Amino acid sequence: MAELAPLQTLSPARFESPKLLKALALASRHLAELKGVAASIPHQAILINTLGIQEAKDSSEIENIVTTHDELFKDDAFPEIRNPAAKEVLRYRHALWTGLRSVRESGLLANRHILAIQAELELNQAGFRKLPGTELRDNAGNTVYVPPQGAGEVEQLMRDLEHFINESDEFGADPLIKMALIHHQFESIHPFYDGNGRTGRLLNVLYLVKEGLLDIPVLYLSRYIVRNKADYYRLLQAVRTEDRWEDWVAYMLEAVQVTAIDAIATIRAIQRAIFEAKHQIRARHKFYSQDLINSLFTHPYSKIKFIERDLDVSRLTATRYLDALVDDGFLEKQRVGRSNYYINRKLYRILTGGKP
């Protein structure tokens, strides 16, 4: 197996075939539409939180960390409830916020930011790998790939990747193509002891935000990868063994296109649900406010404390508001332990495709 080389050694001309340019045009068009549709919901936390949970669930499923929507939404509302799988999945969303703040504040996606993202995911400060012995195996336990082993080599490759990510003018290819190359290189360096897959998938969307192709991180490729997992791993390996970069880039461009189309449909459904909720609540209740709508659509499972905080009202008042919305059929009231939680039924159905 050839030694891993920096991305700078590739020729951008490799990615200018008619097939790839056509795929790039389609992916770019749908991504631009997604950016516009996402901007139609001014309260950004609604999309980052709700779609972020979806991405966290799917990305973790790739790593065989499996949980349910109900467990995730419940853990979001009641973090004191101990569900190890749900907590591990929700750390993905915390890591997303960590990375998004870094990109917005610095305009960069540097190694220090990547280290912070991985530390949030894994709750450790181990940093880049320093010890040899890391191997990637298939389901049968056979070694299929040995990433760089020496600490110096890992650090140098990550410095080269950092430069590639942040020096936009030095590699004459579209950012979507660069995103595909960056993801493959990161996974091939495999710089951490744990969390490489989930960190690498977070870097995809954060890179698009850095490049201005999205304002907020709402393009999550993990669902596409879950549905096409065998191709994902096959094509990752085909680059390493057969130099089939073009096939890998084509896969990732299709992932962008399909995921953008799905995300547009989801956001439009959320938008319609918000519009209907505004009219329903405003027509029946004097306590209607935009802050109330924002709170109810930021968390699929709400609770009294959220309304107290977001509307700056007393616990008694928050309880009265929520119970009135239960009586209307807008919310569904459930109990966990000694506490109540309130399910936004329309939002739940949009995010899961099922009934609460």
C-alpha cells in the first residue's frame, strides 16, 4: 500500500471530467437552494438543534452506537436521566456547536479546532495519536488499512491538511470537491485513537460553512452514508489501493445532492408547521409570542423549565401555557420520573416520520 501523500500532490485537473462537472453543478444548485430555504427560518437554533440531533443519530449509527429518537429527545430534555448511548450521540451536537463557534469567530478550520471537536466528542484530551498499532479492520476482523503510525508523520500530515483546508486559492477546485478530498484524507490519516469517523463527518459541514456555501450547518451527510454504507467504505479503500479519487468524489457529490434535497423538504415541512402553529396559538391564546414558538420548535420534547427560561416567566405561568396547549391538541403531555414533558407532535412526525 502506497505511503499516504498530502492532498497538495493531486492535480485539480483530475476532477474536471464532464461526469464530475455535471455532478458538481447539480450538487451546487441544490446546496444553494438549501442555503436559501434555511435562511427563511430566522431562529437558527431551531434547525441546528433539530437537524443536528438527526445527524448525531445517523453519524453515531455508522459507528454502531444505536439509540432511538425518543431516547434522544428525552435525554435532551432530561440530561440527568442516564442513557449512555443517547448521551454519547448528543455529544455530537455539542461538538457541532463547538466547531461552529470556532469557524464563525476565526474564519478558519484549524487543527486546534479539530482537536477541540474531537475532545468534545470523546471527553478526553488525548490529542493526535502518538503510539503505533492502529489498524482498520473489516467485519471479519481482517486488516484492510494501516494508517500512518508515527506521531511525527501524523502531525505533519495534519499540518498539510490544515493548510489545504484554509488556503483556498492554492488548489484550483470547487469547495465541494475539496470537501470530498478533505474527508477522505482525514479518515485516512485517522489522527485520533477514537472518534475519527464522527469528527470527519462534522468537518464536512463545518468546511461548507467556512467557505460560505452554507450560513448554518444543515447539510448532514450521515443519513446518505448509512443508506450506502458498503459503497462508502468500498470507495474509501479504492482510493488507497487503486487511486480511484474520481469515483470517491462522484459518491460525495451525489451525497451532497441527495442530502440537500432531503434537507430542503424537511425544512419546508418545519416552516409550514411553524406557520400553522403561529396561527393556531395566536387565534386561541393571549399568551402567544414568537419566543414561545421558537422555544417549542427548538426542542421536540419541551418542559416547563424551557418555557420559564425562554419566555422569562414563572414556573406556574409556564405550566399553565403548556397545559393549555395540551388541551388544544398541539402538545402531548408525558411523564418521566416525577417530571412532565411535552411533545411537539408535528415536529416529532417531521423528524421521525412516525407518531409520538
